[in-house]
Amino acid sequence: MEVTTKSMPYEAWKDNEYIEKLVQELQENGTNVIVGTFDKLINWGRSNSIWPLTFATSCCGIEFVSLGAARFDMARFGWEVARASPRQADFMMVAGTIVNRMVPVFRRLYDQLAEPKYVIACGGCAISGGPFRKSYHVAKGIGDIVPVDVFVPGCPPRPEAMIYGIMQLSRKIKVEKFFGGVNRQERNQKFFEDHPMD
Amino acid sequence: MATIQEKISKLFPAATFEQADTLQITIPDAQLQSLARTLRDDADLAFDFLVTIVGMDWKDSLGCIYYLASSTHANTLAIKVSTTDRENPMLHSVSEVWTIAEIFEREVYDFFGIVFIGNKDMRRLFLNIDWVGYPLRKDYDTNPDLNPVSIENERQSDGTDMYLENAEGKIEKKHRLIFEKDDFVVNIGPQHPATHGVLRFRTAVDGETIKKIDVYMGYIHRGVEKLCEDLTYPQTLHFMDRLDYFAAHNYHHGLCLCIEKAAGIEVPRRAQVIRVIMDELSRIASHCLFIGTFCMDLGATTMLFYALRVREQILDIMDKTCGARMTFNYDVIGGVMADLDENFVADVKALLAVLPKNIKEYNKIFTGNVITKNRMEGVGVLSKADAIDYSVTGPSGRASGWACDGRKTHPYSIYSELDFEQVVMEEGDSMARFKCRMKEIEESARIIEQLIDNIPAGDICAKVPKVLKLPVGKWFQMVEGCRGVFAVYLESDGSTKPYRLKIAPPCLPLAAVVDHITSGNKIADLITIGGSLDYIVPDMDR
């Protein structure tokens, strides 16, 4: 099964193995014909209207603003509905450095996102701490704090890279099991058990 | 300078003087307050602008260096105070002389643990209340287990300790509440679309009227100053892009000038011209983004798209020459990193051609709009005296009538040869701050017009030793960022790394003045006022 989005040719994607692994998992588990059809329909809708949370701490956030403006125009893809409240958003673009004081706030925002929720780590700082990794007051990547779906490297990533990153997320959403799958809160339980903090 | 020295040595016989690039007065702590008062109030001295307070750890002693400038003349002055007590360091506060010192001293307390006697607010500024150690001290324990990353909410206090000196000269500790007992406090931020980043306001309101705002920062404090102490001079430059990311070129320029001054490097003329053009281009881009986001705060979303159109055009020009849209790393010690793109001149001319049309369009859509006028005119008035007292520089200070443009008051690079006006307005309200930036776009365009046809040929970078060592000493440099005076203080112990690099951002005073400027206004105006001040949170937090 070739999973693609926005008429991108399948060969143009990177990290296809990851998606193929997800597809394989999906097929192995098997599913009811009716539920499977609904899954497809809902995922088609979900993957084309991913709403971001307006969340930015530094430089990357400005590129995210550019992404919303006329030139890069993320409205073409159905992502333009940036919500200021996490309750209404689907994913969180972590654009910028997360420092010690911000960690509890960031975690709370993540917890407030309604299921199913996704996280994109955008830029070097969110991925690993970036240029500030050696600092006394910087979290070394958000991968230890919340489960991350897509990593977009760059300092800051160009808006084109952000578009690609969100499109990858959209692809991932397409091959998920909506009923009895992603909506389950237990899904993230394991992550938090594996990554205890303090 | 000699007259200042004579005058002060007569009044304060205990003072000693040292002439670096700035005259430095060393004074015993007990006389600091009276010296500060004299410097501010004396008509000839008139040092009413406190640029920054540099906290210092000289290993055997702790102390502060106060950098002063003036709103009436171009002299700068430094005062040095120190204490040898490392366990319980205490100095006298100058917050009664310059109000902005209150927040500067809190920063020094946070980084060095120096307590200021007489400062009304001695809470930590950027770090948690339970933070172990003072990070900028040389003997700070960097073990991450002492201060782990935690998902538990941080402990907060509603009060602060004050240290006051009584009549007999004894220090008394007193507890004071930040808000009054029956205040109704609303929390705004850190995650809020209109705070322009992760800034938090604890707002005491009476109905809809703001009584007091406690600005709570540190949500993006990345410890840049400490990081710089472990990096070589060329490496420290890269952080300048990530402070105020709209003024990346200007900040780079500032630190480069400081290091070049210290190393005695002569920058080729071509590089100087390129740097100034880049500075002004980023000023236009920055002000365009200000217009966009500010109007969006007021609900005029369309303006964001209009304003970003020009910004994208500038980013394209920068992209071609610098290879990046935002963090350029273009200015290097001795010049610039790469030569101009072959289409640079044509691209800039195309930009200059469309700019007047765009500004006319912005004015037509937004400035004259009746809603705009009602929401901005007469709202958030900052008087000239208060602007100076709070060190509010940049367009926000100039909108209050204070001619504080660093390009005019302390000319650097080739700015003294250029013909441009300093935009100064009298009203001091949100509208003036907005209009001031509009006019500055035109002035920046004028500067670029003068230079674009006369970029001299030649080298783009001077010869700089591969391993750059600075002589022992200290240097101070001010430049005009997009939001105000950006200053760097550099102290070298003769090695390849800075002993201390202090970054004095313009946005910290902009945030500190929010409480003063909003009190008595309606809570809805907080957004307009905050937006018109145009602070950048990573810049104030560093």
C-alpha cells in the first residue's frame, strides 16, 4: 500500500520504511470490514485538517508565522486553523527551545491536548537542545518529556521543511487505526512509564 | 573626560579611576548611592540613562559594573563596586536613582547571589525559587542532578524578601507581598498568543482596570552568557542570532565591533558598508513583522499578510547572500563571511522601489482606521522622563520624545557619514510607537539608498589570526538593534575565551516598563500596549 498525501509521488518521500512498518502492523492486526472502511474515511478527513496549537518559544515560531502567511500558505493543506487553546488543537509544533522552567508548562499543554494528539519537534533545540545543549537551564530535547511523532531538523527549519514535516504527520495519520487505536489514552501510558521524570 | 574625573575626585576622595574604553570609577559600596545621585542630578554630569548592570565574579571578589550614558550628551561612564564576602555578598541598591535598576539588580542577584540593600524586590528573575547555586559564579556546580528537569510545577512565592538598612546601619530582613491581600490576580501567559512569546503577566485587576502587573520571565532563559564563557570568540557570535532573531545582523555587528576593538582589527570599508546595509535591511524586515503581528493582535489579520510580503522579499535577498532565512551568522570578526550575491544590488533596488507603495498601503488600510485610532491614541502613555528612568530605548523610547538612537548618539561603523533623521515623536502613546516604526522604515530605506550604489570594491574581511586571543582588559560597545540599544560588555583574561560576556538586551527594560505603563488602563489595552512595545522574549531572557 502506497501511503502518500497531497499528490506527492511515493518515491519522493523519505522514511518510507517507517510508514511501511506501520502499514504492516495495521494489516497484521486485521480489522472488521465496516470499521476499516470508517477508519479510512475518518482518517482521510483527519489527515487533511490537522489543526496546530499556537505554541512557539523562539526563532522557529517566526518561521511558523511565515508558514501561515501568504507565501507558504499552509491553508492550502488545511493546517491554517491555529488554535490558541490546546483543547481544540490536534498537534503541537514545538517550535523553539524548551527550558527547565517551561517543561511543566509544556507538559501540561501536552496533557490538555485532546486525543488523538501528535507532537512535532521542530528545530535543533526541540530535538536535542541544539546550540544550547550544554546550558544549565535547557532540556536536552523534548523526546524525554513527551512522545514525538515527527522530527524536523534545522536552526530554524525553512518553512518548506516544516511543510514536509507536517505532511509526514498527515501520512502517519492516514495509516492509523482510529477506532480502538489512537483514541485510547493507554497508548501514551507506556511512554510515560518508560520515561519517568524526577 | 578629564573634567568628569576632576569633579568626582573632588566630591568623592575615595574614588579611584581607570581609563579603559570607558572611564571607570571604583567606589566603596557605602558611597555608591550618593555617587549615583550626584551623577544623575548634577547638571554637568547628567548621567540619567543606566544602560546595564554587569554582575561580575573576579574569583576573589564579587561585584557590579554600572554602565551609564546620558540623554543630553554623548559621554559614557562606568562605576565599579565590589565586595569580598562570597558567603553573604551585599551591595547597596541604586533602584531609587534609576528605577530600571530594580530589575537589573534582580538579574544580578539571580546570577551571582549578590543581595541589594534597599531593592524592594529580591526574588530570582529567571531561575526557579529552589534553584541551587548561582550559575554565573565561576565556582558554580554544573552537576545536572542538583537542578534536574522536572515536570512538577515550580514552587512559587507571593512575597519577596527585602533587605533594608536602619538608622544604625544594620541590615534588616523584611518580607513583603507582591500583591495586596485582597487583590484579584489574573494569570496571563506563558502560553498566550498575544504575549509574543513565553512571557507571563500576573495581573491584579480591579474590575477591568489593571492595578499592577508582575512580569514573570525565564520561560526561555537559555543561559547564553554562561555558555559563551566556554566558547572561543568566533563561536560566541552564533548566539547573537538567536537572541533577538529579527535583529540578528545588528547584534552580530555589535559583538563583532566589540571584539574588533579589543583585538585592534581594522575592518575593510567594503565590509563596513555591507554590514550597515544588512543592519538596515533587517530593521525594515523587523518593523514589517512588528506591523504585521501588532495589527494581528488588534484583530486585523489581513495586515499580517501584507506586511510579511515585504519581509519575505528582504529574506530572499538575505537568503541569496547569507544562505539562510533567519539565523544568518553573516558578520564575522574582521568583516563578513561571504561576498554579496551578484544580484544583490538589483534586488535591493527592486525592494526600495516597492517600499513606498507598500507603506502607503499600510497607512491606508490601518493607520487611518477609526478603530485603530480609538484603540491606540492616548493609550499607554509613557512620558519622556519615565522612558529615560526605565531605560526604554529604541522606537518605543523615541516615541516618548527621547532622542536615544544609538546610531546618532554613539555613532559606530560608518553611521556618522550618513544622512538620515532620527525619528522622534512627542505623544508617547501606542499610536506614536506604531508610527515611529513606520517612519523608521523610510529612514532605513534612505540609508540603503545612499549606500547601494557606492559599495566600494575590496576585501570583505580583514586578516584575523586563526586562533584569536584578546589582551587582558575590558570593552564595552553599544549598537542600535531593531528594538533599542543593544550593549555588550566583554572582559578578557588573555585567553581565547571571554572571561565574562555580558549581553544587555533592549527588551528587558521594555518588559520591565509594562507594569508602569499599563497601570490604570483597561485589561484589553494590555495587548495593544504590549504589542506596541514590541519586546522579544528570548532577547530579554537570553
